[in-house]
Amino acid sequence: MRHIILVFALAAACARAQVPAPANGEARPTLTLTPAVASAKLKPGQGWTQVLHLRNGTAGVFRFEVQVQDVVVKDGKRTYVPGGETESSIAASAVITPRSLSIGPGEEGSASVTLTIPLQTALRAVVIYFRGKLDTPSEDGMVGLGASLGALVTFDLSGDYNFKVADFSTSPQTETANQVLSHEVLNSGLDVVLPKGGTVILDESGRSVGKATFPAHRILPGESVTFSATCPSQLKSGHYRVVSSFEFNSRIVTGSGEFSVP
């Protein structure tokens, strides 16, 4: 199960928030939200409910406000908009129970969120935020530590899964780093895609000299994401060709590129 984990990494920050820094061998204080990602296949007009669980692994008491925002793609990138500010908003329908909760050390709190899909909408995702603040005694020099955790929720509404490989680029190898290969992948469909991919590096004679895999990325409609992979070994001087493939829902899209190593 995927988690979102907020780690208080700095001892100074822990002290200011009255969360003690961990001793050697002890786990760091964390806040964990489950699930971090959820998806649902629905039809317009249908409702959806999810219970989210937040565990407080710190030494302090956190108070959280629960909010829902629409995820809007603009110029290929995600933006986050409060419910009702976007046409055919999904977040505007949110029914949250409870809207606020206080969670003590070592305890778990839960909130239920119900959403209704508009009859017509181009949106396919929302983020459910838990915006928290650490309750601290009002002592001189003490400040409250804030924490925001969010769960991404995506919706498949039409079954239109299409994506394409747009651009190819590289970061040249150095004495301390291998060649990095990158493809920009654009979601040209109406629903969310989660492609996985791999690439083969060919030398001038067409012989394979390296293979690599691309970590999967979730891509919203209209969004472009850069997939990057590092060549497993240092390459000799010469000209190389890259052949890559990305697969999702039985659809395979290929891309290629060329580069030289001096």
C-alpha cells in the first residue's frame, strides 16, 4: 500500500515544534496518510466515497483541516484549484466527515470524503488535503509546526486512453555520471494513463550496448511528463541511437532519438 510520509528530518525543526529528535536506532517521527493515491472508474453523475487514514507517529498533537481541490492541467502542468472555482468542478461536490480532526501521539484519525462526478466535466483528478498544525504550549521561543499531506484521486470516465512521445533529450555522461536519456510523454486522451517503459541503446553497427527502464508516471489528460533513465554503463566515443517503448492498457507507443559521445 502506498503511503505519503512527512519526515521531520532536522533536529532543530523538531525542537522548535517540540517533537524530540530521534535517538540512534529510533525511527524518525512521521505523519502517514493512507491511501496516497486512489482511482475509480465511474460514469458521469455517479458518486464515490473514500475513507482516508492518517497516523501520527510524532510526539505531539496535530490538528488537521480536511479540504478538497481540483487538479487542473494548464500548459501541460498540474495546478490545484479550490472547489467551485473551475467549470464543472468535482471538488465542489465534496462531502467531508469530519472536516477537522485532532490526532494525538501514536494515534490514527480518519475522514470520509464523498464526491459526485458532474454530468459533464473535463477534469479527472482531485487532491484531498490534510492541512495540519502541531499544537504546542505557548512558551517563549516555541512555534507551531505546520504539515500538509495530500492524497491524489483520479477518475476514469470515458475509456479514452491515448498518449504520445513528443521530444527526446539527453544529459551527457561525465567521469562521474553515466548518460541520461529522457523522453517527454504527452497524454493526448481524455482519461488518466500510467505508462511503463524501457529503452535500448544501439551503437553505429546496430548492436545493443545498454538497456534501461523508465519509472512509471501517472499522467493526466493534457499533461506532459518527462521519463528519464540512466545508461547502465559508461559509453565509448561514437554515435548512438535510442529506441524506447511505453505501454499502457495494451497500447504501445514508441519513440527514438540519437546522440553522440565525444
